[in-house]
Amino acid sequence: MRVEMYNALRERALLLRVMAGAGPGLLLVIVVVTVAASLIPAVSAVAMAMLVGRVADGPNADFLASAAVPLVVFGAALLLGHALEVVQEPLFFLATARIDGAHRAEVARLAVTSPAFATLEREDVRNLVWKARADPGNWTEKTPADGALTQLKLLAHGVSLVSLSVVLVAFSWWVLPLLLVAVVAHTMIGRRNAMRWYDKWLGGTDQGRRAEVWADAIFAPAEGKELRVFGFGGWAVERVTAHVRSMFEPVWAVGVENMRGQWRRFLLVLLPLTNRLRDGRPGRRRRCRVGGRRDRGLRRGLGDVRVRGCRQPRGEGCSRRPEGTGAVARGAAGHPGARRGPHVPGEDQRASARAVRGRRLQLSRQRAEGAGRAGPGDPAR
């Protein structure tokens, strides 16, 4: 395990060294643009949280003024993110051309200036030169520039992950460990699958080179004519097909196996995002309501007394005043959300009962006073 980790870190360090071929000026611009783009998600998340918080407060005198600043910041972050993505493409293209050009020149210099020409005729050496040519024949082949710029993107993703973690801790700290474990496991599984796929691909490069030789012979003017004249055309096609299948069949098998195992990676990401903690656990937010639900007495016309807009977590106080009319609002003064302090289990139900009893007592007194003032023949009596 340690040897594999050491080799992986060594390969990444060697790929980063290759970026020197892009030039110091271009490399500095690419690093600045990439790091700035990696911070955009965190800035967007903070701006969106501020905007939602201002809107959730409800309309007031300075509603537009208070919501304008986070809205402008959020829009500017989105525009800047798109602009940086557009700028990255030509910068990466220029860096790729410079890095791969320097690599090809170095490979050509080593091949030309080598004193052992007989060594270059060996099959294993020719395979190594074919692998190091930095001239992709299809979409599956990559160059040193692709590897180096990918390392830079991975470092930028690390910066983005750290910044988003800081933002997430400020809002829901309990989600962070779950997401970090999911991200690490997801990355390790993806890297293992990719390495298995590329190992199979590299293992069949000699078969691919033989297939190319036969394909060139078939389509060449002189060799192709001789193959058709002497009746070897079908046999040559079979040779090309056999070499191609020998190269790709192991790769296809690994690809099918990786696709069948995608559900594991999907669950790793889905479970932390859909996890809902019940009442009493950290991060649970609820709307403060007298009695926790509508009381039967309140259903009979006394109204619903609650603290509107209160979204304090359980165990924290609420600075908002309960809304209601008459004695119902005054009786709800005992509601734990209407004062600051720890939440007491059962206090919501007791506050609701006190509010109902206070309202009934007030109605009884009003009827008694009205009956005392009315005469014997008064209908009100």
C-alpha cells in the first residue's frame, strides 16, 4: 500500500514538473484563473444564503435595499464563473501545445542522437517510443500536457472542497463529515476503476500497433494492390480484426464491470444528501408553534398563535414576538419561542393550555359583567 501511494505521488510530482514547458508567464495566469474559478462555488453559496435569509425575513421598509446586495453578489459570481470557464479553454489549449511540443522535441532528440541504432529496432523499444510519442490517435489516448493540467485541476478541486467545507460548517456542521467520507470513497473507487481500465489499455498497445501496421499495408497503394492480386485481402482484414479484438476485449470487459458498479458511487453521494435527522438532533429546524400543533381550543375560533418566521433550532430562543389578538397573544407570552432561553420539553403544551384558559376566563368575566349591568327585562340578561 505504501509503495503504491509513493508511486502515485511520484507520478503526480513528475506530471507537475512537465508544466514548466508552458512558460512562467502563461503558467502563472493559468494558476490564478483556475484557483479563482475554484472559489466561485463557495462565494455563490454564501451569496445565496444571504439572499434567502433576507427574503425569509418578509417584506419591510428596506426589503429591496437589503436584498439587493446579496442578489448583485450572487449574479456577479455566476457571471465571473462563466467568464473564467471561457478564458480557461484557450489558455489550456496554448499550454497543451507548448508542453506537448517540448515533449515531442525531446523524444525526437533522444531517438536521433542515440548511438545504439540497433537498440531502436527492438520491439520493446519501439513500443516505448510509440507510447511516448504524445500524438493521440483517438480519444482514449492522452498526452503529458493532459496529465499535467489535470493535476492542476485536481488541486483546484481541493481548494474548492476546502472553501465549500468552511461554508458548510457555518450552516450545517453535521453534514460535513458525511460528505467528506462520501467524497473520499467516491474518488478512491473512481481512481481504482480508471487505473484498471488504463492498465488493460496499455497492456494491449502492442496488439494495437500490429493492427495499425496491417491496416496501413491494406490501404497502401503498392502493398494493397499486391494483397488484392494474390487474394490475401480477406486474410489481411482478418489479421487486423484479430489484433483489434485482442487489444479491446479486455478493455471492454473492465468498462462493463465499471458501469455495473456505478450504483455504489451513486449511493455514496445520495445518502449524505438525503439524510434527514429527526427532532432533537443537530441541525433540525422547525417553525415555532404553540403546542407544536393546532390546539383543539384554538380550532374553535381562538386562532392559531405562533411565532411567525421563527426558524431557530431546537434548544435556542426566538427573538420574534407571537402574533395573535387579545388575550390569546397575551396568553402566549409563556411560549418558549417568545423569549430567549433553553427549550423545556412540554412547555409548548402548557403555554397553549394557559392561553386557552386565559381567553375563556376573560370571556366568562365579560359575560358576567354584561349580565350585571343588564336589567331584569333586558334581552342581554
